[in-house]
Amino acid sequence: MPALIAFAGALGALAVVRWAYRTALRVNQELEEARLARVSEAARSHDIPTLRRDPNTGAYRPG
């Protein structure tokens, strides 16, 4: 009977390790997607023109 308990414990531990491994892969994939989205968003922000002050009127204009 103790061998059966040890075998069941080993199977349970293997199941927990497998679950933790798959969870780590899923979380890392989500983090990588978020990182790539942030990088592409930062690249798009360079397309937005900055405002510069017009010396004649004092108003800020794109350019």
C-alpha cells in the first residue's frame, strides 16, 4: 500500500509541474504580446508631429 501512495503522490506532483509549466508559458506569451504592442505603439507616436511655437503669433502649431 505505501508504494501505491508514493506512486499517486508522484503522479500528483507531475501534474502540478505540468500545470505550472503551461501556466508559465502562457504568462510569458501574454507578456511578450504586451511588450510588442507597446513597442509598436511607441513607434507610431513618432508619426505624431510635435508642436512648435510660431514666433510671430506665439501660438503653437504642428511642425
